[in-house]
Amino acid sequence: MDNGVRVLRAVMGITQEELAEALDVSRQTVIAIENGKYDPSLKLAFKISNFFGKSIEEIFNGKEE
């Protein structure tokens, strides 16, 4: 699933580690999400959405590769 997590994180000027801490996940999880290797659970998708102040649909576009 394509997503804008990497771009949103860069715009905020935060590291992967800082995002991971805010979401209570590992940095490896953030890396995997940013690289499209891991689709977050609905609970984690809501955490990401709330953190960035965007809707889930704005962050995750659902395109299948």
C-alpha cells in the first residue's frame, strides 16, 4: 500500500526514531511502513492519522502494486 508517511515525517522535520516513539512502535516498523513493506493495523493507522492531523485516506491511498 502506498502512503505518505515519509513525506509527512520529513515536512515535520522529525526522525524515524521520534515518530516511532510517538506511535509506540519500533523504528523498524516505521521504516517498513515508509517503504511499503508493512501495512499497519487499523489501530496503528489511526495513531498515524492522529499524529499527523490527516485522515487515513490522505495518508494511505490503497494502491496495490
